Amino acid sequence: MAKNITKKELQEMYDKLKEQYDNEKKLMEEKIKDLETKNKEYWDRILRMQADFENFQKSMERERENFVKIASEKIILDLVEDLENMEMLLNDLKNKNSDIYNSFKLVYDHFLSTLEKNGLKTIESVGKKFDPYYHEAIVIEETVNNDDGIVVEEFKKGYTLNGKVIRPSKVKVLRKR
């Protein structure tokens, strides 16, 4: 037989269940808050890791580009020596109208053009103001003129590659007494 429950007992049962429910709800809200906090921390970590990875990729790309530039610079410097040897040969050929001279001049011009397309430029020196970034003074000649610091002779050409000096010009400079 079923027992009759009084209103007071029913209220006590209700209060007890409500207290359990409130406690469970509070625990669940705390767990949700903890999980949201952890989720935010993980998301922040993911964003930082993504930014770090992107920075790493950019850094590696810069290093690769720098390596290519350094390697190119070394190769171009070696080719400059060949270019200068070709210039000496052209200057030494006696008959400037011969087929050999003209053929070799075409090869030289093409070779020079290829180097220039890849960023090589000759440093203009004679008649310019001495600049230690672009020039290396081999001889200093004293003068009474107002030509102080002017380059008057170039012993060896200087070159830049993509705006960077790869070999300064070896020059003679005037210095005022």
C-alpha cells in the first residue's frame, strides 16, 4: 500500500532535490567555465603557434634568398674575372676590323649584357668624388688645384651587384696640399 506523503514531506523532498540540482548546476557551470578558459588558452596557443610558424617560414625564405644572393655574388665575381680577361684580349687584338675580333666582340657584348641583366653594374670612378664605399685608393697624388678627393685614374674596375658593392674600384685620388 502506498504511503500518503504530507505537504511538508513533499516540500522537504522538493527542497532537497532543488539543492542537489543547484549544486549540480553550479558544478556544471564551473566545469563549463574551466573548459571555456582552457579552450581560450588552447586557441591562443594555436594562434601563437601559427604566427610562429608563419614567422619561421618567412625567416627561412629570407635565409634562402640570402643564400641565393651570396651564391650568385660568388659566381658573378668569378665571371667578372672572365669578363676582364675578355676585355684584355679585345684590347690586345691588333686588327680591330677582323672577323675574329668582331666575333669575339659579339660574344663579349652578350656576356656583359647577361651579367648586367642579372644585376651587375660597373662603378663609374674617373672624375667622380672619392667614396670609400665604392673606391679603394691605391695611389694618392697631391695637387695644388681644387680637385681634392677626385678620382683621376682607375687601375681596376669596381662592380655592384643589385646595388651592393662586390668589388670596389682600385683608383688614384688627388689630395690638396
